[in-house]
Amino acid sequence: MPTPGPSTNFTRRLGFRLTASYLAFFALLLVFAGVVFRRLLVDIQESEVRDLVEGDWAALRGYLRVTGSGVTWEYDRKNPQDSFVVERLRRVFMLADESGKVLDTSPAYTVIGPERPEVIARVLRSRAPVWETRQDPWGLAYRIREGLFLEQNQHRYFVAIGRSLALNNEIVAHFTWLYFSILPFFVMIGGLLGWLLTKRALQPLNEVARTSETITGANLSLRIPLRGAGDELDRLIDTFNRMIERLESSFRQMRQFTADVSHELRTPITAVRGQLEVALMTAKSEEQLREAILTALEETERLSHFVQAMLQLSQAESGQLVLHMEPHDLCLIAREVLEQFKIPADEEGLQLVAQLPPEYSAEVDRLQFGRLLSNLLSNAIRYTPRGGQVRLELDQRASGVEIAVEDTGRGIPAEHLSRIFERFYRVPNTDSSDSRGLGLGLSFVAWIVKAHKGQIQVSSTPGRGSRFVVTLPRTSLG
């Protein structure tokens, strides 16, 4: 596939496309404006011509007389003004009787051609003025007003009077030629200004692009400063910065995850290797060798359990672990899980209490729902001292079901509550004899709740205990 050349890349630039779009719109707007102005000019001139012809029609009544002996023009021939007015009135003029006989006409109207008798009769019957545009053989246009001029002695007389449109048409033609001649110049100026404005408007966007090119996994702390304009570009920069923050957080979690996995793997591997080396070098009896191998197997089992837990959590978070939603009695599942923890609770000297209704059916993944309860109960038992109590409650709510696991253990400091569902995160504790887990149990719980479209909340008071409340909405239940 051929690589696009520089010209092709230039035409694909956002600045070029914005300028081209602006230029096309600007050109169309100028053309539209020219057409509108031309139409307005024509309308204004048409109105002026009509007003002038109407004035001529009114003036005609003061000078034209029709009698039985003929047509006369009554005016003072020594008065230049009267002579000029009459001469103007007779430039485009025709007088006819009701039979269509022409009584008086001007040379210009003779060239145009007198009206036909049937047209004259129709105009006289209507009594309303008729406007029309007529042309002479050379294409010169005239605006004509026709109508009933006089009615006397049972005779009606038709008059057509008009004015030449040559000057008006010349003005319109000159305006059209001049406007559309300078139109390309305006389009060029508009295109240049559009390009400069677009280039200036896109400069912050180019800065964002240049900054983003410098961001790597090693400098994710870099941020683009806001311009303070509060416009779309500032929102884009803010969104970009928040995306970088999320990426930085993800990279930090990945690095922490790698470190935690390395630590969790190194500890049992080191223990297995140490036990085997000691057995190989110092075991002098079968009993010592058996003890060393048994310790190595325990560490291997711990390592296998860790790898399996990691694999299951990765499958869950990547979407490879599919839930099998079927109707189940949640109370029955809860009692089965409680039965599994009865002996461990007794060994730790804990009281295991359940507050469950006789039956409550809902659609859940049985395996994952059981794992959710197991992880919560396991955590509660692990961090509750001897003589304490662990309580499991299941209540039906209007919106669904609420499962609560409450203990009277050591509690969780407030600054750690927001992170307890992170993988490998474990609340720091100074008790070296504390039996610590893998730090994955609550991560599983958070995923299971999310997969069931539910919510989980935790409240805790150091020294008094913790309470985990899982709410599954009615939409995911039967």
C-alpha cells in the first residue's frame, strides 16, 4: 500500500479541513448575499419605477384633454417646466378608445407596438391598472402602466404610459459584474484569515500533541497546564490529564503487583529450597528427612494455592470467568458455608452466629456466591481474637438482598479502608505472630459483587471490629 505523500498528509490535517470548510461556507455566504442584494436592488428599482410611472399617470390628467374633435395637450409652451413634463409624458405613451383605435402615440410606443384591441377591451372592463414589461426589437425594456384613463359621454379611453428600464438594468448589470468580480478577492482574504485563525486556535491542541509524545512510562507525572479559558480545549486537556493520572495509577499498581507477586513467590520457593538443602546436607535419619520433606510440601501447597488464586482472579478480571446465574436458596448456601467454618471458629475460640430467614431464593452464581461468603467469613475469623464473635446476616430489602458479615475483631484504621479491596494489600500490623493471608480474598469479593451488579460497603472501628455489607440489586435477582 503506497505511503501518503506530503501533499496528501497536508490535506488530511485538521487545520486544512477546518479552513476549507470555513472557506466553502464563507464563499457560499458571499454568493448568497450577492444574490439577495441583487434581488433587493431590483425590487427597489422596480418600486421607484412604479412610483415614477404613477406620478406620470397623475400628471397626465393635468395636461391631456380628449374631446370629440380630438386629443389636445394643454400646457404653457413658453414655460420650460411644462414643456419638459409633457415631453417626458409623451416619450412612452399611447392613447386609444374602447374600440382599440389609437388616438395618440409616441414614437417609442410605435416601435414597441400598440396593444391589441382585445387587450384594451379587457383592461377597460377590469378598470384596474395593469403592469407589464415590454421590449422593443433591440431588447430595450420598458415598464408600462395600462388602465382606464377617462370616461365621458359614454366613451372610455385607454392609456398606456411607461418608462425605459435601460438605466435600471445597466445599474443591476454593473452591480452584478462588480460584486462577483471582487468576490474571489474576498474569498482569498477570508481564506487567509481563516487559515491564520485556525492555526492560532489549533496551537494549544498541537501543544497537547507534542506533550503527549513526550509522555512515557517513566514520566507519567507530566501534566499539561490548563489555559484558563474554560472552553472545549481546556476540557480536553483536563480529560487528558485525568487519563494520564489513571495510567500512572495503573502503572503504579502493575509495579506494586509485580513486586508483591515476586515477594509471594520468592518466600515459599526459598523455604522449599532451604528445607531440601538442609535435609540433603544435615538429615541423619529417616525421621529428619521426612520432616524436611513435609515442610517443603506445605510450602509447595501454599505456593500452589497462591498461583491458583492468582490465575482465578486474573481470569475473573479479564472476563474469562463467566458467571452461571441460576435460582438458588441463598440461605441454604449460607448455612453450608457456615458449617465449613464451625470447626475453625471453635478452634479459635470464636462464637459464630447466623441470622438468616428460613428461605430466600435468588439467581446467583452458586460457586462465586459461596466464595464471597467464605472469603468474608475467613477474614473475620482470622482477624478476630479469641473470645470474639463473628455474625452473618441475610435480610430481604425492597431493592434486593443485603448480606452482612460483622466481627468484633481488631478493626481497620480509616486510612486503609479505601485500599483493602486492592490485590495484595494488607493492613499493616505490628503483631509478628499474626497469620497473614495472600491479600487476594477481598479482591475476589469485590469482583464477585461487581459481577452480580451489586455494591459492597465496609465500616470499621479500630479495636471494636468491622462490618462488611453486600447489597445485590433486584435486577440481578430472581
